[in-house]
Amino acid sequence: MSELQFKGYAVHDTSKWTEFKLIEFQPKTFEADDVDIKVECCGVCGSDVHTITGGWGQPVLPVIVGHEIVGTVAQVGSNVTEFKIGQRVGVGAQICSCGTCSLCTSDHENFCANGPVYTYNSLYPNGDKAYGGYSTAIRANQRFVFPIPDALSSEQAAPMLCGGLTVFSPLLRHGVGPGQKVAIVGMGGLGHYAVQFAKALGAEVTVFSHSARKEADAKAMGADNFVVTGEGPGFAEPFKNTLNLILVTANVSEGVLLNELLSTLTFQGRLVVVASPNDPLPPVIAYNLLAKAASITGSSIGSKKDVTQMLNLAVEKGVKSWIQVKNMSEAGDAAKDVHEGNVRYRFVLKNDIPL
């Protein structure tokens, strides 16, 4: 048995969501398919902030967030053959699934029909509580543990495991490649990955952003075009009927001009929502969908198969996480900065929890 200590920074009150207190916690019951991981670092995701603020509803308190985790294997169950003690691995936003439904058995386990178990603020079928990666250690089902390529540092890899995967998976699913034109709405933590992965897959990439503030960054990441949407609905006119796919990565609904964006799609073009703002999406005029057989769809994280392809592509094409590194004890400051949009483009927390 491993001698890991399970301690983490928890929020106890959504009205005091920047106050993280160090607690000891009991991980799920260890089973034959489980892997214990000593946490080295963890990315700060917008989902963490939505959860601790109560934006997505009241969490199960106390809650330890964090689902962009990299560390080393400390213990493996008797069914685990893929991973060895001391190996560097990662865990993303999902930690378990039923494993038997048609989605789980067809590499779509992130859409498990019986309900995914998420990495935090989630319960296992037996009632055990899942705690996240602002912690010393995490216990995960082997299907949701990913080997990290040697060519990626832990700090580079960690935020890809949710932020990167959330945009890479729909790009893959919708067949993005050479000759296609893709637009990214929002130039934040998700958007900065979307630009790079769409370009790495061979697409022409346009960024729609509410201001010109991040234009230089977008171009440095590979964007071919940068369009400011905050100057009025005319932004869409030059792109009418030209785009194959639009990814909406903006973490707020206000200012996302869906009807104007739909006008830029080609026949059977798709607009894919990958962020989950607290507020509802703007209304859509039905004719804007009917006129070109366009569709609005969504996507949630990705499968283990997707993660493997994403990390390999990141190594091959030089996709980079644009990060700022803080100590885990500074989680409150990092969460506040994410909430206020003061990060370019992801925070990574280095584990400094005393044992």
C-alpha cells in the first residue's frame, strides 16, 4: 500500500470562495482498477471558479477543486497493467464512468449514459465523494489516467487535460483539417488552445474577440485573421457563408452574437459551444439555422483516445500552454484572477502542501 497523505485546499462557503483552507480528506474506496497519484501540479480551470462561487449551483461542501492534474503514480490496483510506480501521469475533469454502456464501450466515456463521475464535486455510485487536484494526491480509475509524453513538462501538460481537451475533442469529432475554415469565439483559456490546435490540424483560423487587446497573442499562436466583434454586428459581413466550424469558447453569454455568427457558416456548418457560462445563451432566430441546414451543438471534455491524440499532436506541432505558475497555497489569488479575466492564459499551481 502507498503511504500517501490525502490533504488539499478546500472551499467551505461559496460566499467566501477565495478562502481555501487546508484539510485532510478520505479518498474513494481503493479498487482493483484504481491508481493513486502523488500530485505535482494542477491547472486552474474556469470550471473551478464556476463551482466554488456557486455559479453552477450549490456544490457539495467542503469542495476541493482542480481537474488538470499531473503527478507520479504511487500505487496501482491489481487490474492495472498500463501504469507503473513512479510513472508521470495526468488526470482531467472526469475520474470514472460505468464502463459498460454503449458510449463507454465506444470511446465516448465522457458522455457516459449512466452519468460520468467528475473529478470533484461528484459522488461515486457507492456514495464516496470525489476530491480534486488542489491536493497532495488523487485516486482515479485507470481509464481516466493518461501517460504524459516526456517532451511535455508537467506544467505544460496539466492545463491541456481539461482546457486543451475541451476544444481539441470537437475539432477532431467534426473532422477539422486542411482546406477548412474554423473560427474561435473568445480568446481566453480555452480559446488560446483552440487557435493552436485548429492550426495544428491544418485549418485556416479566424478569431472573433470583443476587443483588439489580444490580437498580437492570437497571431503569435497562429491565427490567420483577428476580428473585433465589439464594434457592432457588421463584423460578420466579410465572412458570410465561409466558415465550416465555429467554436464558442467565451465564458460569458453577453456579447456572443449568435445570429451574426450563424450567418458566417457554410451549408451544414456547425457552431459548437464548449464553454458553460452561468447565464443562458442569447436567443436564436430559427431561420438562420434552416436557411443553410446549420446546427448548434455542444461538446464536453473528451475521451482517453482523444487525450492521447491531443498530447501527441502538441508534441509534434509545438502546441504550447501559455501559463503563469503559482504555488498551490495561492489558489485563492489565482481563482480571483481567473474570475476577473486577469490571466494569460492559464494558471498552474505547483504543489507546496506541507506533509
